[in-house]
Amino acid sequence: MDVVNRPRVSKFIAGLYIGLVVFIAALIVFFTYASFFTPMGILGLTAVVALIFVETIMLLILISIYRTKYILTDKELVIKTSRLIGGSKGISLRDIVHVEKTLIPFGIRLFGASFYGGYYQILGLGRAFMTITNFNDGVLIKTKHGNYIITPENPENFREAISHAVKSL
């Protein structure tokens, strides 16, 4: 039986990305206007093309935050995320060493999107793949091959479900 968990998305994280999307859209309008009605010309259009690319990435990240899910099967835990932060991860239950509720740590981002996830270097833990949609529901999963931090909606229940699945192997 599969357990699917869709995380709760923080208003702060969603608001940050929505604000950036709106701000970039305003910049696109401004530079479009400036390229036709000021001496800016082709430089304005170049800025518009670059901003459209950035806007597309930001929209994809925003959409992927709401599509994040954690799927616990009989054999593995699947973390479904966007390729923009490293893609989905399948963790064999046999490789899980320890699962615990945790605070979301501060780390140095190695690859990924701020406030959503990616690979981070975390003091005292090492390298970890993080998928966070809020700052309260952290679960640390230590495996033989690396560390993962996720934010399922009910972290204690999900932690217990993972622990139970690992013990039943």
C-alpha cells in the first residue's frame, strides 16, 4: 500500500515566489515599453528576452512547489520534485539508517532554488538533499548513501510510517 503525502506550502515561501513572478512581469512590461519608446531600443528587447527566460524558471519553480509529494511504497520512499532542484529521488527502504523530526537547518546551497530545495552543505550533517515547502515540518532521513530533509504535512506520522516500513522489511 502506498502512502502519498502532499506537503503544506508556507505562505512565506509561496508569497516570495509569487512576488518575484509579479516583479519580473513588471520588469518585462517596463523594458518592452522602454525598447519602443526610448532610445534603449534593442538593448531593451534583449533584456525582455532574458527576463522572459527568468520568468519561465520562476513560474516552473512555483508550480513545482505545489506538485511536490512524498510517496512511501513497500520498497522505497520517492521524493517527487522538479528537475530544477535536482529531480525526483528514490530512496530504498533498505538504505534508510535513521529517520527523525528536525528543524530546517541553515545550509550553504550547492545547487537548487532558494527556499524550495536542492543540494546543501549543512554544518554537523554534511551534504543533504532538501525539499522544503515550509519551515516547520522537517524530517531528516539518514541513509547509507546520503541525507535528505523533507517537509511532509504531518511529519511525526510520516516519520512513524517510514520507520514502520523499514522495520517490516
